[in-house]
Amino acid sequence: MKKIYIRCDGGNVGEYGSGHVSRMLSLAKSIKKKYKNKINIVFLIRKQKNFKLGYNLVKKSNFKIFNCKDRTLLPNSENEKKLFGEIHSDLIIIDRLYLSKKLSKFLKNLSKKFIVFDTTKNKFIAEDQIFNINNFDKKKKKLNYFKYYIMNSKLKFNRAKNKNNLFICFGGIDKKKFSIEIVKNLDCFSTFKKIYLITRDEKIFRSLKKIVKKQRKKNIIKIFNKPANFYNILDKCKYSITSGGLTFVDSVISGSNTLAVPQYSHQIRNINFFNSVHLMPYRAKKIEKLSRSKIFEISKNLINENNFLKQRYFAKKYFKINQNLNLTRYIYKILNAK
């Protein structure tokens, strides 16, 4: 039986939201479904303090977790390098924003195979080893950009979303507290009858509830903290505001008219890539404060249907690509290549 180790983290810290872990779980489930008795999957994931969120997601999904201390998995450290050298794997999959040149070179020199997701390209990572949307050739501007994008199994395209509903989610870590600024300026979204706002931060959740109670807006906005029915909520809403990460792409694929507001530098790169392939109506120059004037501008752009013609076309065509199966087959091919 072939053995795959998946290295990722998820938590309530910095740029580690739940996106990396959620994506790898979707991939792991797709591999397991297609090659159940041929591939064994083990996760390498931190579990202490702020990283419990990602660990619990994997544990709940009943995948094996390698037993080691968090310091062994410190990204790009000598400990992590040593661990990669010691484990007996047929393939290592790494999902994070930065894989150092030193560690990339070490992995390249191993007899073991590895692929990476989201990592910035460097000379020790071959083109067929990296899966990062904004690394593809932008001149072609084809849907094939996304053929290896990992889609959550709960996600579906809905043509009949409620045009009165607005979905808002700024990822696992709402670093700039954009959710709070949105709720303070709810009158900017008077076009919508229902607003569904999702957060994964307990403190922000409590603050939002207090603001809504004070404003007496409970009939307009519903606030959720870590909802299990995340994709069902998204499925209800024709309009969506997100950060520039995985939730943005999921929202577009689901058929929602979606705008993104960056909270991290890598999200600026994502947004500008989406703009280059006409999936966003504007570019992002920097991380801005979500002022009232900015919120009003977002609201105005959101109800302009001309901004989303390409998004709607993309959403309708996307599911025909069957990308999870494509990627699963590609990984199986890598495992069996000599």
C-alpha cells in the first residue's frame, strides 16, 4: 500500500486560518474515495494552543495523525527537515504559504517525491510539483487554471440563490476585524433583506452580537460562529463578500456574485490574479482600512450585475472540469511513476 504524508496547519493565528487544512481534507477524502485500499494517508499537523482548530478538523475526519510534538513541525526548521528525512513515504504533500529554499532543496535531493500547494515558487520546486493558482501562465486566461483547484465536497453550484441575501465571511482569522466594521455600517447594505455573517473567532463573535443587539438589527443580520452548515448558508445567498483566499473561490464557484477584500499580502496577489482573468471587477493595491466610504463603495459594486458576468460564466462551467478527480488521478500517477 502506498503512503502519503500531508503537512499542513490550521488555527487562530496569523495567516493560519482553516483554509489549508480544509483543502487538504477535501483532497484526502477524494483520494480515499477513489483509491480506498491502495493508499494510506497520514497528516503531519500541529495541535497545541492556537493550532487546535486544524488538528480537531483532521481528528474529526478520522484520518491518521502522526504523533509528534509541535516543535518538530515548526515550518522550515531543522526539526521539520529531519522529520521529512526520517518518515517512510511514497509522497509528501505540503500546503502552506512559504516553503524555504533550504527545505525545498533538501526535499529535492531526497529519493522521496513531494508536491506543494500555495507555496511561493523557487528554483528547487519543479513546475509539475506546485499547485498555486497565481503561478499559472496568465496569458492563456483559460478555465484550465482551476482544473487542479481542490473543491470542498459540500460545495455545489446553485442557479436559484436568493437575490435578497448577502453572505459575509472574512476567513478563519479576521485579522483587521472587518466583520465588526461591516456590522457598524449595516445601513450601507439596505438593498438586502437578510445578511448572513460567519466568523471563527469567539471574541469577534461576542462583539458582533453586542453591536447587533444595541442596533436592534437582529431581524436583518444573522451571525454564526464556526457553523457546521457553512456551505448551506452560502448556498442561500446570491451576493457575497469575502477575503481573498479560498472562501473567495468557493463563493464564486457556488454561483454567488462575489467581491474580495484583502487582509494579507498573499490575498492581494490572489485578488489581482482573479482580476487578470476577469473574476474580480477591481485590483487591490494595498490592505486598506474598511472605512464607511469603502464599505459603501463595496456595496455599490456588489449590486452592479455587470461586474459579475465572467463570474457567472465561470461558475456554470466550473463543475464540468471535475478538478478533484483530475488531481486525485494525477497524484496516483505520481505515486506509481518510476
